[in-house]
Amino acid sequence: MTDSSTPHLASRWLCALPAALALAATLHAQTPAPQVAASRPQSAPRQGGQKAPAAAAPEQRRADFIVAVVNTEPITNNEVSTRMERGKRQARERGMALPSDAALRKQVLEHLIAEKAQLQYAREIGLDADDAALEQAELSIARQNGLPSARALHDALRAEGIAVSDFREDVRRQVLLARLREQEIDPRVRITDADVDAYIRAQTGIGASEPQINLAMILVAVPEGAPPEELARLQARAQDVARRAQAGEDFADLAKTYSDATNRGADGGVLGLREADRYPELFVQSTRGARVGSVVGPVRSPAGFHVLKVLERKQSADLPEVRIAQTRARHILLKIGPSQSERVARERLADFKRRIEAGRATFAELARQHSEDASAEEGGDLGWNYPGQFAPEFEQAMDNLDEGQISEPLTSRFGVHLIQVQGRREKALSADEQRQLARNVLRERKTEEAFATWSQEVRARAYVEYREPPR
């Protein structure tokens, strides 16, 4: 993973967090945690417990200064500059246009103000991102980047000169923000059958003639400013992959092995059936006239070299067949309350896990005896489920498990769980399942809208003082 053909690995790791952690969008690069200069008020708490260096150089002290105070917490010039550089790097990698530096700086500062206000509110109401949640988030990031463990992720971070402690602090903040969003926003969102019907009608394309295509992609990423010899090597690598795909090798296997795109794993590089105008124009033009099943490329974009396979073309008023990965899992739930603390519940479940792995008990037996969930009678069996049906922290832990593997005790808003994955499969969704999938999409959309309103409310309640730079 440290090969030079994979640019800015750290920029994709936080992107790999699941939807519930999408707030990490501005945390995409290698940068040390900001250190506050001597101008920090002594009474102001330090975000994440960071400590100013004992003897900073005069140049560093002059370079950093407080640009805003949110309640009692400062935001420093270094923090703003760090986020700006991250945003610029992300935009370059995605080929996106950026506003002027002045406009970008204002946007970043306002985002930091809103984030600090939310984190302060989370602490006020007693929310915390515990080590177990942090470990699950790191494991998810590692696996979605082809790394087997969080330790391998840490090794790759160090190889790029990134402090693991800084990265973990970034992830911890995003986990806490996700928990806050789940507690404050999710109960506000309601999706009606009428909403689902309207969404499905819109997705069928009735009355529209816009064709739909489904492509799979292998990306050989090119680092920014790559020298000619490196560019030639990467192009040759992409051409070799394209030849092998055209010769009949399994495209999904090639994507898993060679693609630098984030969807190379379980998706095998599949980008999905969608209207042509929702694909990059480069992809549409490159595959125009290509038959279903054919491979084209490599084609060059700012991100690198793309090898594309045409999986499907469709122009119909009907919804396309939807195939989706499903997981069959079971769990044991212990609820938290006056008679049982979280610590006790976690210790009990850890003991259950040891007994199961030692062969002294079965998962189903312990679930029937102890689980405080309706699934207890079925030995904890939750049946076959598709993405979006469980609480984000539960689903993240479940997705990180191999078949047959048992999780560590996991805390959600329902209590403490022990999870075991029984199987995985891909299934074509029925009409009812497609309706549920549509409901999940709508819920995510409305959640984003509700979050935007709520975050403005939190921001409005905070005391914010802007500071002029020192002269």
C-alpha cells in the first residue's frame, strides 16, 4: 500500500468511513495536529488534550495565532490552513474546481466553528467515542483500502510520515460527530409511503429517453507531479491490465488486485446503473458505441488511467434489476440500565465469546438464555439483511467480520451486542425490498437536510468571537 503508484493514501482513508461518518469530508490529508501558539488564553481548553510545545521557535509562535473563539475554545490559523490544504488536495485528486483562497478560508473557518460547537454540545450531553468504536472505524478504513488490520493501517500511515495519534484523533472526532448526529437527527426523520412512491416514480424514468449505462472501472492512480518515468510505468501497468481484461480475465478480480479506486473490493469496480449524464463525460465518450461486455481504455483523467468495462445498457421505463450484497448475522443483546452497567454487560459478553470459542457453549444457546432482544428465541438470528437496516455502529462492526467470526462486545444505543456473521450473498431485490432500499435512500437524504438545519441551530447558540490577525 505504500507503492508510489497509489497517491495520497491518507486522503482516501477517512473517505472510506461509512455513510454515518461522512462528516469526515474535510479531513483528507497528511498534517500534524495543530499546535496553539503562546497567544492561547490560559483558561481555554485544548481540543483533544493537545499540548503546546514547551519551547516553540519564535518563527512558529509568530506564524500561528487565534482566529476565532467558540465559547471558550480557540481556532488557530494553523488549523484553518491545515484544513484548506486538505481541501485543496482532495479537490485536485477529484478534478474539482476550488473557490479563491479567501472564499475557501472563510468556508473552512465556518466549518471549524460549526464542528467545534457540535463537539462541545456532544460533550455537554455526555456522548463519547470509546476505544471500541474507534477500533471499529479504523478496521473499516483499513479493510476498505485493502489492508488486513488496523495495525497494517498504522504501519502504512507511518510510512507516509503521518502521526498515528493525529489520525486517530481525527477519526475519534468523526465517530463522536456521527453518534451525535444519530442521537439528535435520526429521531426527527420520517419517511411516508407517499415519499417512497414518488421517489420510485422518479427513478423509473417514465417519459424520459435518457439512456442508462452500467460501467466497471479499474483506476491506476497517478500522483500529482509524477515524473515522466513514473508516468510511463503507470501507463504501462494500466495497458497491461486492459489487455488482460480484454483477453477474458475476470474484471472484478483484476479490480480487486490492481485498482486504486475505493470501490475495488466487494464491488469489483462496478460503478452502477445510472443515466449517462451522471457519469463523467470522459467515461461516456470513451464507451460510446462499445458493446456490452467490452473493455475500453486505458483513458487518461487528472486522477490517473481508467480501464472501463461496459456491463449494461438500458433504456426502459422500468426500474433495472437491483442486486445487492446481503449479510446473515446473529447477535446477543444485553441492555444497559440500573441493574446492569455498560462495563458489566461488556464483561459478560466477553466471557460469552470466550466460552463459544473454547467450545463450551454455542452462540445460539447463549442467545436463547441471555439475549434481551426479540431474536433470542431464534438463537439471536437476524436473518438476511441488506445495508442500512441496522444502527451504523452495529453495521460497521458486522461488515468488518469474516464468516463465522465473532465480534468484540459492541455498544450501540440499544445496549451492548455480541455479533456473529453466518453468511454473505448477493441477491436480486424483490419489489418490496426495492421499496425498502428507496426508503433508506430517502432517509439518508432527509437526514442530511435535517442535519443542516440542526447544525445551524447549534451554531447560533454558540458564542463566537472572531479575532484579527496580529500586526
